[in-house]
Amino acid sequence: MESILDIFLKCTNIWKSGGWVMIPLFLLAILIYTNGINLLLFLRKGTLQLGKEDDWTRWVEKPEDATGRVGEIIRYTQNNVTSSKHLRIRFEEIRKSLLQNIERHLTFLSTLVAAAPLMGLLGTVIGMLGTFAAISSGGGSETAGKVAEGISEALITTQTGLFIALPGIFLILLIRRRKHTIEAALARIESVSLTKLKLD
């Protein structure tokens, strides 16, 4: 059975064989996962907890009893509102303030995830250039070693770029799903408010 030290040394050797492109790939992975996890935590446990739908009807009728983020939304949308048009404008303001910031972070995250395979492809091109340079330099065991090194660099960077990007795609899908849940919840609260308040 391999020790932790042996596994660490193997990983280090693989890392080194990827060349200098592995450093930006590593930094890109840190950026992707810190941004993605922070955004997911913000959506799941942060200020966007909207409570249960059963409470919304009661809270629309008695805003002073409403708690949490949904309470703030209900009180804001009902404060000095005299028409259904005014109520809709208030809900639109809430959507913009909550969801535009999320969408901006999501766009940034999507760009980073898309950049990971491209960065891996850059490593592939650099590795293949090294391979062709070694082939053109002549024969011998030294050339074979350089060819193997170039091919190794080309394959490892591609693999790393894909390894970073694929979980990032699933993270984006989770964030989008949560964002759609929030949009649907806001639309439902707006609908309940319009029905219960009976505004002109």
C-alpha cells in the first residue's frame, strides 16, 4: 500500500511534467471554486432564504408578523403603495437588486469555467511544439526523452483543464437552479400580494 508521501511525490511529478501552464490552471481552479462555493452558500444559507410558501399569505395580510428576508420584501412592497402598478414596480426593484448581482457573479464564473479547457489547450500546444522541436533535432535516446516530455506536458494540461471545468459546470447549474427558485418565489409572493391586497 502506498504511503501519503509516495502519493504526494507522484502528484508533484505529474504537476511538474505539465510545465508552467499548470500554475495559471491552479490559480484558475482556486478562483472558480472560491467564487462558486461562496455564491452557492450565499444563495442557500445567506440573506436569500425566503421562508415557506404557507406563511406568505398570512404575512401579506399582516406584514408586521413577517420574518426574515421575505418579511423585509413584503413590508417594502406594501409601504405607501396605492396601486397594483406601484406594487409591481417595487417587486421589479427587488428582482433587480437581488438577482442582477447574482447574474453578474454567475457570468464571471461561467467565463472562468470556459477559460479552464482553453488554458489546458494552450498547454497542449506548448507541449506539442516541444515535441516537434525534439523530433526535428535528430535521433537518439535524448530525443526520445524530449518527445515523451512534450507529449506528457500536452496531455496533462488538457486533462487538468477539463478536470477543473467539468465540476465547475455542475456548480454553475446548481447556482442557476437556486436563482430560478428565488425568481419563482418572488413571482409567487407578488401574485399573492396582488390577490390579497386587491389594489387598483
